[in-house]
Amino acid sequence: MHLTSEVKTGLFAQYGKGATNTGAPESQVALFTARITELTEHLKVHKKDFSTQRSLLKLVGKRRRLLDYLKDVNIDRYRSIIKDLNLRK
């Protein structure tokens, strides 16, 4: 239930401005999306794992806030990351 450093580096390289730029909003959103997908699959099997459910909701909120920030700063980058990750909106 955890992402390896190779997966994280790949996400940062693909969605950020480089493999070492981990602070870019696009790379953070991609990382949160990967973790959200992983936790969602876990919760499909373990329905009563409420601590994981709470963590999932916190991650969704963080991703939403980052996307709102990105929408305010640069709408083109926001639209591209939404399209690349197949997120709604």
C-alpha cells in the first residue's frame, strides 16, 4: 500500500517539469491521484477500514485544493492536468 520511489520519480518526470521537481502542482496532483486510486482499491476489499477511509478523504481534499489553486493561477495548466489524469470537470 505504498508507492515506490521509481513510480514517484516516473510521475514527477511525466507530469512535473522534471524528475526532481517534486513541488510542482501538477506533479503533486498526479501523486495524490495515484495514492487515491491505490486507497480506493484497498477500500473495495476492506470495507470497514475507517482509518484508511479518513485518509482517502483527506487526500481528496488536498488534491481539490491544489486543483483550485492551479485553476486560479493558470487555467491552461489546470485543463491539461485534468485531461491527462482523466479527472472529472
